[in-house]
Amino acid sequence: MPAKDLGTKFTCFKCGTKFYDLKKPEPLCPKCGADQRESPALKPASKRAPREKAPVAVEPEVEDAAGDEDEDADELEEAGDEDVEDEPDDDA
């Protein structure tokens, strides 16, 4: 008798026995009697909607007078570094 005539092949979720349902309406394991329709693998996951992340409030940056002076000083230092050349010391 070909396997097609035996129905759907199952592996019992409780005891691991492999069997065919023999085209019966209830796929019961012949070894332990577990109804394969109750398998945890077949149960759909909960249909709760995934949580969306709350938008993060971004505060605008506030520029203060002290911050501007620091930036200007940094620019001057960088410009000064470019103009200075390494000269050998005449101490020897």
C-alpha cells in the first residue's frame, strides 16, 4: 500500500512517535493518544500588535555666547598650528 493512501504523516509532539493519520478526522498518536491538533507548534502566536516606539523628544540646541568664543579660540589655535614650522633648537 503506497504512503499516499495512509494520509498525513505526523511526528507526535509529546512522545516523538512517527505515524500516519490514516485519513481519520482526528490525528491521534497511536502510542500516547495525544491529539496532534493541540500541538504547541501549530498554535498561532498571539495576535497582539507590536508596540511602537514612542517618539523621542529632541530639544533644540541653545547656543550661548561662551560657546561661540570657545569655537573661535579653537579655530585660531588650529590656524596658528599650521603657520608654525618646526625649527631646530640652537642650544647644542
